[in-house]
Amino acid sequence: MDSIPSLPERGGCSMRIMTTVFIAVLLGVGTPAAALITGSSTASNCGEGGNWIDITFTTNEGVTLVDAWWDFNGTGVWLDADGTSQCGMQNDGVTSFSFYFDVPAGTNTQDFGLTATGFDSDDYFRFVMDLDMGSSGMPYGADYMGGTVTVEFSDATVLVATFDTLYDGSNGATANFTNLGALPNFEFTVKPGWAGALVPREAADATWTSVPAPLLLTGETDATWLNAVYQNTGSVMAGTSRMNLHLDGTLLGFRNLWTIEPGAWNGSTNIGAYNVPGGRHVLRVTADAANNVTESDESDNVLAVQYCWRGADLAPLATLTRPAPPLYNQDHEYVTLNWHNCDGVRITPDPGYDWVSVWGEREADDGFISNYLRLHPAMDDPLDAFGTNLEISRGGADLQALLVNTHTAGSGPWDIGIIRFSANTPDYRIAHLHESPYPFDFGIEPETPYYVQRLAMFQFHVGTGDLGPATLTLYSDPDDGPVRMGWLAPDFTYGNLDDLNDAVVTDAEGCTQIDLDLTTTGDYCAVVYCNRAEHPGSLAVNVGLYGPTPDLENMTMTGWHAPMVPQPHDTSALFNCPLPDTLHGGVAATWMNLACRNGGTADADIVGWGMDVDGYWEYGIRQFTTLGPGGSRVLQNLEKAGEPWTFRGGRHTLGIRMDYLEELAESVERNNDSGRQYCWSPPVLPTNGLVTVEDSRAVPDREGGWDLCDGGETLYWNCDGWRMSYIPPIGSNRWWYATAVMPWANSLDIDLQLHAPLDGTQDGFGPDVLAESFSGDGQVEFVLVNDRYADNRPHDVGVLDDVDNYMPGYHIQEVRSAWGGIPGRGELGPYKMGAGRMLDLHEYILDPGDWLITLADNGSGVDWGMSLYQDGTYHGKAGVVNDAMAWQEGDGVTERMHVNVPAGTSFCLAVWKVDAGELDKEGNYSLWLAPGVSGTGEPAPALPQISRITGAAPNPFNPRTTIEFELKRDGPCHLALYDLQGRLVRTLVAEQRQAGLNATVWNGLDDRGRHAASGVYLARLRAGAETDLLKVTLLK
């Protein structure tokens, strides 16, 4: 016969190639024949040193292999049946014939042939070519092997197989066949008595001769049996094969099937039972799934059909969690009728309810949900259900919902299809709701809120007498995040959330409203909902419906800073009212400006403003002139009792309350309040003089009026403000200066903050806290400025009340330091601290190392305290050097403190009267500063080996305890108090500290200056990589 040229070369690299070609031969039955098998192939890029090609011919019993030959690059070598060959040939003389030869480097072409006798119609022939890369296993080998195998029979039948092999990295190979002649073929045809080639049934009642179409397929239960059949439409027998069954791309099961004669059917009945979810799904069957049989047509081995299963009943007010639906187009390439695949449930509304909804959302908090809901007529037809839809939910990742008005759409039931468009969608929840039984009608103010999980519906009836303007209101807790509301008219049938009329969302106060113009009688519906991302749990709402009513609300006019703006001058000639540049504290020099509107649907016959300052009622004004719907009103240059307002210096919260006497029935009551913070210039403190403030309103509630603020601004504590006088230092004196405050009595608590000087009317006494002092009831508080490092300017201080106390008045004083230089070893003093003086400041130069500092009372009976401060710009009372503070010994008793002094330029020793009970005493004291003395009076001990908390005393305590801790080296450390839930309560130390023993004091206050509750707290020390914990107990 003519030789067949080899296929062209291909690039790449291959380690090992093995190609197997199956050739089925069809001859006359019972007519043995002789056959000559010939072939050629090409191997390129063969490596150095040569490679072995092993060619093997095998057949079934009854066929005799006579001889074989091989021609390598034009040199023919016969391989005799006796096995003699220099190339290495083996022959069992019956069914196997193999030989191998060395292949040199480069591109090679080889022809080969075989003579065999005794073929009949059941015989097959297998050819294997194995390219071995040599004993070393190195990648010398061919990157391509291809060619043809030809079988020529004595009766002139010729079959040709081409093989085209390229190593693909998985130690596998491919073979492409053409012109194979007579072969079997599996094809899905409908067997007589069968409704189709793939038929699910609701019972195991199918027979090989009868498989009718299903009348109903019930999902969510083990009630589906599958039946599949295919036919051998080829002209030869097919061997054993495997049949696979899939649902929406997932393997359900398989069947191993026997040989099949030409024209016969193969398959299986009553495979199951399977539990199939409700909805529309794709069943797919694959014949010869393992590719065991070579067929004349390999493209018709797959059949897929869509069927529908009745979904589970989703009862009213029920919620189901279900696995992710099938992907909407899974296996659609195999089907012709391709409605979207879907999960499915059925809903039947409760009688007596008119509005129905179904909502769905993802089950997990992460991941993107792309499940859509579709509303279908309820159908049990296994082919037509979940097809044409009546409505589809909106797109996106938010809540998916369908809404139905049974007045117009009928009473159902309906099927709900849940469709997935995204591959990574998690499990989901779906719920069936009807309108709420919540009392909802015109003018009814529900006493209790309604709890919404995701969506709620509220029906209201509009009669002839209700036509006209109306207002739909919604209140929620603003901390719950945004809540949405819309409404549906009586003629609504079905739709989704995008079909809501006038959809609104709650504002920062948790309020919103919809103004309606009701022109048609009938049953309306208000729909309230929230998205999971905005609020994962249930939330409480109040929904109201009102006829024509006024609604007074504060209004920020164009050109105005806010609804209420103080000004330092008369603005009657100006319509605009911007943020003022300055406001003068302590004098009658503030005029108020107010603006409001009627956002309701009826006249407001009375317009009343009530004004608060720091949460205290200050002033009210009422106007008996009508303000119509949509109208606005402005009051400018409002005075108090016939003269401008007087505000103390500092930061204050102004509040305005519309309809403060609650004389109007309004559609929305929660939008009547508004508030803003402003700053007034502070008075200047006298130098070294005591100021006693007797105004019971002088120290405001630090958070008073905050509940009225609605501008979204950051709020800072209200305070009474003062400016520290600035006197330049004289020589070495006056470099340190401080402001100190005391309450009137030891039962009261007052706090102090240091700020940069006020600039403008909003930023002062706020975020720029330079230092602060929070000690406890009755105690002196002070803040210090070191003018060696400060910018030689005055500073402001804010006086704060304790949150739990009413503050009738206080004392405040500014003091300057005296220069002490390098202290001697003897007595320093005596010093006098007269009645009405709280604090002395002494500046010294101290060498680094251990010091013993002693404060002795000289018979005055004063309860003294002292503390030491290092170089630095600003300090609060507690910001001492290495816990250098002593005050606990009592009236007239000597105070001592041991301190390890770090390197520094100068230090300030503060001596102070401990509390308000000492202020009026004439004090006399002396100081001793002894270097080189540790806490025992001996040279300082060796440094500790570890950093740890050594104890707290007293423990339990009230109101304060001293916590001691050791550091093994100099460096940053952090000591803080936490409650047993791990929440931070107070940071005590967050700074560089010296190695050795350290101590700090906790006065029982948290970081905001509030009293901590009684209980157990954890003191946690962190120094470098070391941490330590200690329990302390606060008793009250």
C-alpha cells in the first residue's frame, strides 16, 4: 500500500509520551481474515545519548500475530517471529508482539508493520508507542509524537487511525481518530413506552417497557426516582460502559452497564430515591462517561432536561434557612428550554390578611448575595412550573423582597423561585410575612414599638372622610442605623421594593416622614425595611399616620450657620447669620437669632421657642400668629429680659426646643430640638490672687444639652473658661506657672483642663487638651506650664464639673514658681502658704539619681501634698516624675517621697493643700532634698531582674490606691486599668520611666473623669515584651 506521511513537528518539551489507539474491525461474521497493520510516526527534539522507543501490538485471543517489521529513517529491519533481532523483539506467538530500538538525537521518522491472521467481527487491535527518556529519567525526550496506523484486510477493507500526542504535564496523552469505519455509537433516543430518554418519576414504578411522564415531582423529600435509556445506533457491538447522572452539575450517581448489540437499548430504571430541592433544575445523563467505548460519534453522549419539583411550603410568619440555590445557567448548554434554574418554595397567605411579602438575604455576614426572588403562579406541572414569572425582586446585594396585594392579585397560592447569579453566594434566609397586627390608623399613637426583623407591612384604610393631606411618620433608635419606608396604593398588585412610593430613610435623629395627598379610598400599605449590612438584628420602630397637622422644625436658612446662632452685635440689618468670629464672655453682649419652618400639612397657630444653655432651661417665647404649611419664620437679635444675653467664658451648648410647651399636635414630634456648641472669650485670672466663683451655674454639666445637638459636629465637654495671665519670667523666677482649682467642699468634685488660647467660636476648649487634672472629691486640681519650653503666650483653662455632682461654686487661683537653684542638704524654708492659697511652686536643679524629699509641717496642722515635675511643656497634677507624689499622711504629718530623678535641666516641686478643707488654713512648712538616698535611706538597690507589678495599697480601696511596679530597664511602659470584660477604663502610665521601683495612683476615675463602678479591675503592665496583671477591687 502507499505510505502515509507523518504529521508535522511541534515545539515544546516532553519527558514521556505514551499513545494508545484502539481500532475496532468489522468483518463478515465467522469469516477469519488476514490483516496487514502498518504505520508511521515522528519524534522531534530527541535528546543526547538517544532514547528508547517501545512499540507494542496486542490483540484478543483467536488472532495470530505472524511477524512485524520496523524501518528507521529508511533502513528496514524485519523482526522475525522467532524473536531474533538486534533491536530487541519479543513475541508470544499469539496475542502480543513488541520491539524497541535506540533513537538518536534529532528528529526521526519510523515506519512499522505487522502481519496478523484470524480476525473476525469481534476482534480488536491495540497499538502502543512508548517513548522512554532513558535510564536517567532526564528530559531529553521528544516534545511531539504523531503519525498514523493503517489496517488493511485481505478483503480490501482498510481502516486508518491517526494519533496526535503532546505531553501535557499530567503524564497523559491524547489520540484523535478519523475514518475509523464501522463502530458502535451511543445515542439518546426515546425507547417505545418511555416518555423520554431521561425521565424522573415520583415513585419507583417504572419498568423497562413503560416509563410515563411524571404528573407531580415533590421536592424536599426522598421521593424522586430517575430513569435513563440510550441506544447503540452503530453497526457493531459496544462493550461495557458507565452512565453518570447529574443534578445542576452535581453528580447524583452512576450505573455500570453491560455490552449492547447494534440497535439495542441500554440504561437503568428506578434509580434513587433522591431528595431534590423544590424549584427548577437540570437533570443530565452521560453515556460512556468513562470513555470506555470508541464510538463513531462522541458528541451525542450527553442529554439534559429541565424538570420542576414542588417547593416546600413557607408558612406565614415563618423563616427558613436554605443552602445556596443552583447557579441560574448550570448545564444550560445541554438544554433547549432554559428557564433559569432556581430553588423554590410555595406560599399560601393566611385568610384575613391582605398584604403579603417574601424577603430573602444571605445567611452569613460576609460574601455578596446575588439571589433574586421571582413570583410565579403556583403550578405542579413538572415541565412548566417556575417558568414565566409575574414579578422579580430588585437587583443588588441588599434585601430582596416581593410584595403582593391580595385585594387585586387574588389569594394565591404562589411559587417563589430563588435564583443565584454569583458563584460564591452562601446560604440564605427567606421569610413569608403578612401585614402587621400593630394598631395603625389615623391619629393612633402606638404606645409600644413594633419589632422589625427585616421588613414589616402596615395596612391602613382611607375612607371618604380621610381624603386629602396626610402624613406618614417613622421613628426608630438612631443607633440602629438607617431605616427605610415607602407606601403602596390600593391598586397595587405585586412588585418589589423599587415600586414603593416616596421611599425615604431615617435621619440622624432616627426620624422620617412622608407627606401624602390621599385622593382614593381603599386599603393602603406602609412598608418599613432595613438592610442587613446596616442593621443585622431586629429593631424597634414606631409608625404613625396623621391627617392634616402642623410640624414645627428647626431650619438652617440660606446664609445661616445653624437654626440658632449667637452674634456679638445687632444683625437686624442683615438677613444672613453666619458663624460669628468672636463671642464676648462675662458681659451682656450676645444676641440670639432663631429660624424655623412648618413642615406639616396644616397651620401652626402657635409658634413657641424654648432655649436651653448646657441643658438648663433659660428662656421661652411664644408667638400667636399663624404659620402655614411650608412657611418659615425668623427671630433676629433676640434679647433676654430686655438686654443682650450674658454668657460666661468657655464652651457651652445652646439648645432650642420648638413647641416647648407641647401645645400643638404635630405629625412629627422628634424633630423639634436642635443644638450647637459655641465658645465665649474667657476672663483673665489675676496673678497669685484667689477667685471665688459663687454662681451655681458657673460650672456647667459637662454633657448638658448634648441630646439636642443634631448638626453632626464633634462635641467637647462644656466648661467654665478662664485665661491664665502671662507675665514674663524675671531672672530665674516665674518660669513655671500653674492654675489650681478647689470645690467649695470635700463632698464635691471638680476637674481641670489646659488648652491653647481660644481662637474663634468653635475650636477653643475642645480637642486641644494640653494637660488635665482629675483627682477626686474635694481635692485640689492643677495644671502646669513650663515657660522654658512653652511659646511664651497665655493659655486657657476649662473648669469641669463631675458628672455625678451639682457644683454650687469653686475657687480658682494662678501661681508662679520661685527659683531654688541647687538645693543644699539642710532645711529649705520655712515657707508660708497663707489662707486662701492652694499651691506653691519651687524650681530646682537636681542631679540624676535617688533622692529623698521631705515636707514637714511647722505646727500649722495642714494636710500637705507634694509632687515633682520634670522638664517638659505641660503637666497635669498626675504627670509626675517616676510617681513622685506624696499626700496621704494626714493633717500636720510629715510627707516623704523617694524618687529616682532622671537627667534633666530643672525640676518643679509643687507643694499643695490636699483638699477644700485646708484652703482657709494658714500653712507653714519646710523642705529637705537629700540626694543619694533610696527608699530605705541606703544606697539604691540593684535593678530588678524582671518588670512586674509588685502590689497595690490599699486593696480593696476607696477612693484611691497606689499601684507599685518594677522595671528592669529604662524605657517606655504602659500601665492601664481594664474591667473584667476587657474594656479599657483608665490609662495611668504611658511614658518613659526609669528602671527600678515606680508607683502611680488611681483615684477611681475613668479616662473621661467619671467615677468607675464598684467591682474588680485588672491592672495591666506592659514594658517591652513583658506584661503583668494584678486584680484591684474598688469598694463604695
